[in-house]
Amino acid sequence: MNDKFFDLKKEKQDRIINAALKVFALNGYRHASTDDIVKTACISKGLLFHYFESKLGLYVFLFDYSSRFMLLEFSREIKETDTDLFLLMKKMETGRMRVLKMYPYMRRFLDMAEKEDWEPAVRAIEEAHGNYTGKIDGYMEQADYSELSPRTSREKVIKSVEYTLKGLTEDYSSRADFKPENLEREIDSYLQMFAAVFQ
């Protein structure tokens, strides 16, 4: 984490973080422009590089910050006794939606990082990414999969839900009038449908 950056006022921190999240989330690492980030954040490029040194330094900071922030929200929602798969997924979505109200593009940024193919960026976040996905896998391991319909496959159910939710996030966050609460309602309706179909 960047201690100098956290000396800034919270409003300015969030303005910079949100601008960078949006540009990286919508463009991926290779096509994200620091010119677009500073324009969106209303800061100078010199200030951005003062705190993060490089585009890659900013990307690493963003992934570390975002993954920690998201996992913290999950930990506030999910209990060790939660074993219903769709309840676990619903609680994860509740945590994500709380995050999106502060950082609207954080979820899409984390999803985009999963697909990142520029090797230096992939290597730079490898440890933080492994920790993030490991924690999520741990939550999913809590589920009692015997509650699923015997006609279904655990792996296919999880992939079906994940692909749908990531697709919805990409669709909604690409809209000019993107509002996290609209995405939240849509995701909730899909989770209810999946629970009815697969249990």
C-alpha cells in the first residue's frame, strides 16, 4: 500500500481510485490511458506519478486495494455456518453491492484482472490475485453441495452463475447511466431463479 497516497483527503483518494478503476475496468491494462485517468480524476499527471510512479504501479495498487476491500466486505457478511450455496452467493453479492456504492467500477475491474493477458501486469499482481481467489474458493467450499439437484453438476452450476453475474456486471457498467442499484436488482432476480432451478 502507498502511505503517501493515504495522506490525501479521503474525497481526493476516492476520486483518483474511482477514475483509475473505471479506465482500467473498461479498457484493460494495455489500453488504459493515464491521460484518461488524470482527466477523469481532475488531477495532473505529475501528481499521479508522484504517488504511484508508473501505470503499472497504479495498477498493482488498485488490485491490492480492491481485493482487500472486497474481501473485507465478504468477511462482514459471510459466517462459517453459512452452507447454502445460493445464500453464500447472495451474501457475496450483498458485499459487492455495498462496495459498488462507493466504487462503482471495482467489481468490473477485478473481473477484468481475471482476463488480463499482459504478462508484466499478470506477474505484478500474482500474489495478491492468488490470495483473493483463494479466499473466494474458501467461501465456496463451505457450501453443502448435496442440496443441489442430483441432475446438476457442481462445477457447471457455479460456472453458470459466475458467467451470468460477470456478464450482467459488464453489461450494466458499460451503460452511460450505470447505477449500481439497478445491477443489484437484476443480479438478485437471477440468483432467485438459479436457486429455484438448481435446488
